[in-house]
Amino acid sequence: MGTMNISLPESLKAFVDERVASGRYGTSSEYVRELIRKDQARQHLRGLLVEGLESPTSGPADESFWAAKRKALGKALALRRRT
């Protein structure tokens, strides 16, 4: 694992210290790693949203559309449970 030193204004350092003191994080490094992972997840989601917005539409999102989506999700979840 690599090492990175960062400088924070005192107000941000105090905030990080409070988060660690709350007991949820063992160290400031754990807190920062979680923030980075959350940012990565947000970036991934943003990319998926943009991809969806740029994709062609397949028709109206009416009741039959959602019924088909629920059915496909049910099948996917059933397959996942088997593995």
C-alpha cells in the first residue's frame, strides 16, 4: 500500500478527527479511504447515468415496460440465489 501525505486546514482536520473519535473509523486513513471509495462509486454511477441519457429510447415507460423489468429482475435475482 502506498503512502500519501495531505495537508488540511485546521477546520477540516478537526472534522476528520471528530469522525475518527466517533468510533466508526479506526484512523483518519480509514475515513479518507471510505470517502475516496464513495467518490469512485459516484463517478461510476454518473457515467452510467450519462450513458443512459445518451442511449436511444426503446419506447414509452408504461406499465408493460415496468412489468417486463420486474420480471427480468426476478429472474436475475433467482439465478443469483442459486450461485
